[in-house]
Amino acid sequence: MAEPIELPKIGELLAEKYRVSRLLGSGGMGAVYQAHHEILDKEVAIKLLLPHVAESQVAVTRFLNEAKAVARLSNEHVAAVLDVGMLPNGCAYMVLEYLEGCDLAQTLQARGALPMNEAVEYVIQALEAVAQAHAVGIIHRDLKPANLFLTRRADGLPMIKVLDFGISKATTSDVTTTSTTIGSPAYMSPEQIKSAKHVDPRSDIWSIGVVLYQLLTNEQPFKGEQYGEIFFAVLKGAHTPLSALKPELPSPLSDAVGRCLERDPNRRFQNVGELAEALKDYAFPEAKLCVERIHRMLAIQKGAKEAPADPSSWAPLPAAQQKPEADPQPAIASATKVDPVQGTTPDGPVRRHRAPLYVAGAVGLAAVVGVVLVLGGAFSAPSEAPVPAPQAARPVPKLLPPPPPPAPEVDSSQIVKGAEPPSPGPVDQDQPSAPEAKPSAPLKPDRAAKAQPKPANHAGRAPADDILLDRH
């Protein structure tokens, strides 16, 4: 008889190397724990499916697909997967890097609408991760503030990590059926609402447009008290233009957001590179490096698609287009004799090539000029190098006071099997949303001092607006 699937206990050792420290959070589909890697002596986050979910082969398949999807991405803006496997009781687990910070949903709750430069930079950083995902054939399908995690680089500057590829779609995957709607309604594109299986990268561009609209206004463009109302607003309703809510924003920026929210995918930006190019002038200067990397990744993807996969399959050119091969050792005409004194042949005088003499003369003249310049400079007074004008440094966000002590440990046995949150609050989705995080206050740049946020919601929370609906 198979061992029953149970969530781990605090202090338990998983996979002979991960010591469970505490429960970070849980949702309708999974739970995330902070753990200590006993061998490497570092903190990690471990994502597990809840017992009743782990019995579903489809859920396990999607869970493992998330690990495979993230493993294909090597980008600083993607939360890295460190390990994946199955516990002895048959429960799949995933080990991810442990992050400190908070997601952008919590940042909005604490600070309200963000300044233009800050909001656009966060989106461009996210676009870099999305660009690489698109380049390898992965569509995220659940981009929203709760899945964009705000942490820090080693130099203290803010950095966005894209989380939760649990419902991402590989272009060759058939896991999602046409009768399944998955994602977060307020951020889903019209085509994703109609069929989650038949979406392309432009669906992620719609979601990014909704995210940027919300970061700039602290409002969602498509609202509703019930999911059906949100679906109707996305499919048929009209949203308030960004320029009407924020007339002080540059018109090209408002137009770019509006273009992301075109219901016809052909009228949107056709790839994230076009969107990043339209946004780069409204972010901090550092964001332009992200835009350059986005263009390079997409260029590599385009080149890989155009090049034949197997060089041996290249078809030879027609005989009329082939260039004659040069003889590696041209034959010397022995019948033509040259008079070494007169420099003539029976056919006339030999034409001598003077180009080598010209080249030698030019090289010699350049050498003389160089020596004169060096000797002249040795006796001249040293001149002071021009000092570049000082540039305004970007302010480094200040650390907020440390968060209050963590709440008492939650016994994993208290997680109710199969429990469903009330509508329209959190509802089950097909994969646990798991930003791997340590609770902390959101980053707070000097230029945007506002209310201090609540401690970060940890990496195991299921996004409140994620859904998975089977339509039969």
C-alpha cells in the first residue's frame, strides 16, 4: 500500500538535505516552505503540492512542466529552480532560490501608484525575462503584479524577478485542453479567455499592458465583482484611457499602454522588443541595457528560426550559380620564357606590378611620422586630461525598518484538505503560485517616500485572482 501523501513537519529533513524551517504560505493547490540546505549551508524555498492535489496526474505534470520551463531560462530576472524530484510518499517537490522582498501587488497596496520612471523600469526588467521565455517557446500566461517580485541586487538597486511559470505554455505542449480556462481574469487577454491553449506571445503583451496601467494608476483597467463581469469587461467593455486618469504622463507612454490593450492581437505590439523600445525613454537610464539585451535575444531567436537545423540538408546551388573553384596551384606556362635582362616575352614586355612598392613606401613614411610624434611628445609639457562633467547619480533605495517578528509557526496539519476560498477571493488554480520569498517590506526609493507596507506575503500564497475553470 502506498504511503499517504502528507505535508512535511517543521524540522523534518526532505530528500536527505533540505531541513524544513517554516511554512511560508499555502494556497488551494500547494504550499511553500523555507528550508535550509544542509550540505551547501544556504536558505532555499521548497514548493510542494497539497496532498489532495498531488493525487492528480495532470497537476503533477503541470508542476513538473513549471520546473522544466524555468530550468530552460538563465536570466537574472527569473527566480531560479535549483532542484526538483519526488519524495518517498510520491509528492513532487521543487526547490527554488530564496528571495527577500515583496511582490508588486504588495508594493501597490502599501504605496499606491508608482512614479513613472520606477513603474516603467520594473516592467522593462520583467520584459527581459519574458523575452527569453518567448525566445525558447514559453508563454507565461499569468503575468500580474503578484508574480513580479521586487528584490535587490548586490549594489542595493531594485530588481524584478518573474515568478510562477506554473501555468506557462510551451508552444509544443498539449497539457492545456481547449475546455480549460486558466489564469487571472483581470490580466487575461481576450483570446486567453476564449481558449487558453491557442495563445501566442502577444497574450503576454496584453497582460504586461494591464500591469503597467495598474502600476501607474493603482487601478485595473477591467473591473468586476464577479469573474463573469470581469470576463465581459475584457471581451466587450471599454476601459478608461490612461491619459484620462493620468493626463500628466507623456502621450506616447499612454499610447503604448493603450496599444497593449487592443483586443485584436494584430494591432498590439507584435513582440516584447517593440514594447520595450516604446517604453525605454520613460524609465531610468539603466533600463536601456535591458532593452538592448531584449533585442539581442529576439534576434538570436529569429536567426535560429531562419537557419536550417541540419547543415547537411542544405541543397546545393544550381550549376549555373556555382562559382568555379580556384586552382590551388596554378600551372606555370613553361612555353612562355621571360628575358631576365630585357623583361620581355615573345608576346611583348612584362607588366610589372608597382602596388607592393607603394605599400612599402607608405609604411615607411608612417613609421617616420610616428617616431617624430613620440620624440616631440616626450619633451612637451604634460597636458591635463579633460574631466567629464559629473552626472546625477540615481538614488539608491533606503532600507525600511526591519519587519515585526514572524507569526507563530503554522502546523501543516491545519491545512484543510480540498478547502476552497470563498468567491470572488482566492480560488483553485492548476498550479500553486509560488514566489519564493522571505517576508520583508517593499523597496522604497528616496523619491517616493510613502506609507510603510505590511510584511511581505511569503512565497507560498496562491494569487487571489487565479482561476482554473473546466468548461464542458
